[in-house]
Amino acid sequence: MRINKFIAHAGVASRRKAEELIKQGLVTVNGQIVTELATTIKSGDLVEVEGTPIYNEEKVYYLLNKPRGVISSVSDDKGRKTVIDLLPTVKERIYPVGRLDWDTTGLLILTNDGDFTDKMIHPRNEIDKVYVARVKGIATKDNLRPLTKGVVIDGRKTKPARYTILKVDKEKDRSVVELTIHEGRNHQVKKMFESVGLLVDKLSRTRFGTLDVTGLRPGEYRRLNKKEISQLHNAALNNIK
């Protein structure tokens, strides 16, 4: 098994993140630093990441209703609360599938399955990620239309998105809009709205593929069942062009 796949299967990180760790010289095999991505791991090899031995674990999948003020990371050098802190009884080394900003709430999946993570976050698989945003300004079909064709943020054009205007409050000069995207770039939803003149002041992810957070209060989580995991896998496979 190639080393990046081994690390992903051990639940340390996705394959892409594993490749970064390898390139940074943070991975050793039998005590030797390995930087070659094509390195193959054999039975009995001792693999360590940042000095910690890693082993394959049972694959687990959790759904969290992320509250505001929590970091979507496994750790934080500033001592802030992370999403891992919200799942204290989970023994496996899980990590979030993608990220939600510190002030963004809603649905977040956590797992130790690197292959699953790659499927869920890769734009080519077109997994729906649905957000509800409260924005400053009046949302109209005219000013939101560019989002359906893609807008340029950070020098790259986004994939076409879908929107639904849920509420417009002219007296308070604000609107509520549901936006469906297939990517997960840094601050993407906020930057997309900003590109059409609307500033987000509240944001929540309400759906990811076939999942929603029905029945979960902020900070609560539950384990996904086999049917839900299968539905997500199938959604990714069916959307590959």
C-alpha cells in the first residue's frame, strides 16, 4: 500500500494532507524520514507521523451540528476549542471533512476514512453543500444571477451554484438566501456573496449530500449509519462525469 493511502486509512489525514506531511519530512518508516510519495508500506513496517506511531483503525463516521465559535480542526495552537473537543467519547483519531469557519454553524462530518474524505470534498463529485446565509442588502434575481454562472474569487472562477431567496426585509435592509455549491474553498460562500454586493453576517450549512442536522442541537453529534454512508458514496459515484 502506498504511504499516503496508509496514512489516510489510519485516520490521520486525507490522502492530500498526507502527501503534504510526507513532503514536509514529518513521516518516518522504520525510523527513516520518507519524502517519496511512491513509497510502499509492507506488513510489519513501523510508520510514524510527527513521531507518533500510526495503525489502521476501524472506520467511523460522525455527524456534528457545529456551533458558532468552534474551530474546524483537530487542534489549535491558540488554545481555542475545536470540533474534536465536542466529541470527547470518540477514541478513534477523527478529523473534519472540509471546514466551516469559526463563526459558521451547521453540518460537519468527522471521520478517520481518508478515501471517503477525498470523495466528499472533491468538486468533480458534485456533492451538494447547502448553506443558508443572512446577508446585508436586498437579494434579487438580478444581483444573484452571476452566482449561477460562476464568479471569480481569489483569481479562480467558482462552479455554477443554485440559490433560493428565502426572505427579504426591506426595512432592515437584509435578506436570507439558500445557496447550494459543490466546492469547499476558503471562505467561499462569504466571498461569493461579497462578489455580488451582499455581505454575510450569519451563515449555516444545513445540508451535505443526503444529510441534514435534524434532531441535533448545536454541539450535539451522532454516528452515521451504514445506509447514510452508502448514500454519500453513491452520490459521489453517480456525479462523476
